[in-house]
Amino acid sequence: MPFSKDDLKIDPAHETERIVSFMRQTVGRKLRKRGAVVGISGGIDSSVCLALSVQAFGAERVVGVAMPEADSNPESAVLARKLARQFGVRFIVEDMTAAQIGFGTYRRRDEAIRRVFPEYDPTYKAKIVLPNALDETGVLNVFQLTIISPEGEEKTKRIPPEEYLQIVAASNFKQRSRMAMLYYHAERLNYAVVGTGNKNEHEQGFFVKYGDGGADLKPIAHLFKTQVYQLAEYLNIPEEIRKRPPTTDTYSAECTQEEFFFRVPFEIGDLVWLGMERGVPVPEIAKATGLKEAQVENIMRDIRQKIRATEYLRMEPFHLDTKEEVVL
């Protein structure tokens, strides 16, 4: 059969059963924990992980934690509450704003932004974006900083490496402090922390090491984003969540995951990636996606580059074995 978007289809019932079995064995037998804590953001991935956790452990042994902060979209907490109510789990809201102020998250980030845009102040909103990967010229991963004035005027500049690194490092406090909060609740209850990253995020490095990448188990890290949506429909995730564009919910200005990192819509990127993994010839992938061959090659190159560049994020900490020889 010719390669097509149907190749991304899964059997949601079978996949749910498989994941739930994995979660029970991992949490109960290997980790010896009694239930699950899930950070829920009103997004599709965390919603699916909450629903899977309920099937695995029962609603009475699952806690959903929303962790908004000053830059968060208020809709996120509203949707998280609706999700928790639908699945009957305990719901906790932890406002992380004070923690971010204590870490200097906003101050450190804004220092770097002002070195690019001196006029920037707290009344502005800001985000980091990447050029679209469908450009046939093979545009590199050159990050740009966009600021939006209170009047709605947008300005965008290519962001220098030093400022980019400082903004990202400061913003990563958000994910790391959230994970610390999840482990507080997990440890007081003797529960496991469920990671919510999908395959796109896990393998391309769209996560913060020891932040949202730190968890006891990752039940959907083998699934493409488009496959997570298939599970979401089967698990009856609220329609508002399923239709909501995936966002980073990190920057003060609205920023989709496509803008900030993935560069192409998931229905295109996932199919190209699957074809690449299966060794499908570029012309066949192009036909299946409706793209030009040059566009397919550019997307493939971008995926490979991200996987290679973020390999360190997936590594365990290195340590010296007792008898290991070291070249001095």
C-alpha cells in the first residue's frame, strides 16, 4: 500500500489498554507507589495523561495539579479545572508566581530582552519564534525575538546567542519549579509523577532537563502528537482542549509550539518523520503530504538536527565506575 496519512493511525482502544498496563506495572511493581500526580495545563498531552492515569489507578488515586504563574494564559487553569471535574480527580492549584519572582525569572529574562529592545518594559509582551520549515531554501534554526507593545505594535529581531541563552535559562525556572511542586505532592502521598511529553517533545528535545523532562514515567513518549489527538478523542477529552492550539504557555505573548520549536504543523511534521523512520523515499513522502520534495528534505533535515543537538538532554548523569580508566 502507498505511504499515506493513514499510516499514522493507531487503534486507540488497544493503545490505551497497552499504556494502562504499562503504567500499573511501572507504578505498582517497580516504583511501589500508590497512585499518580499529573501536572495539568489545559493542553492535550497532560489531559490524555490524566485520563490514562484514571484508567490505570482510579480517580481516587490521581491528583491533577495546575501551576499558573504571571505569564500564564488564564484559560489554562479554567480548562484544567474542567478536566479534573470531568474525570473526578482531586484538583490542586499552585500559583507559582512568587516562586518565579524568588528565582528572578522575570528579572533575568527582561534584562536580556532589553539588551535587544531597550524600550521593553513590563507593559510589553514577548515571545521567541523560529522561521517556518516549509521554506524550500532550508532556513536554519535562527531564533527571533518578538515584542508586542500595549498598543499592539509588534517588533521582531534576530536574537543574539547570549541574549537567547539567558532568556531560555531564565524561563526554564518555570518548568523546573513546577516539577519540584509535583514531586512535593507526589512524595507526601507516596504517588508517582507522570510525565506528559509526547514523542515529538521527547525525541526532538522540546523539554527542560530536570524540569518537565523529569518524571517517574512517561506514558505517551512513544506517540506522535497526531496520535495523542487520536487517544484524546477516544478518552473523551473535552472538545475545548482538543481544539486548542498547542502552546508553550511560557512566554507572556501567546506562542504556539509550532512557532517556537517545531516549525511545521504536526499533521505534516509527523508524517514526514514517520516516513523518514521507515525509509520511505522522499518523492513518496512528498506525495503523501502534498509538499514539494525540497520542503520534505528541509523538514527531515530539521528533525535530524534537533534530535542530534538535544541528545544531551536525554542522557543520564555520568559517573565514574570504580575500576574505570580515565585518560589524563
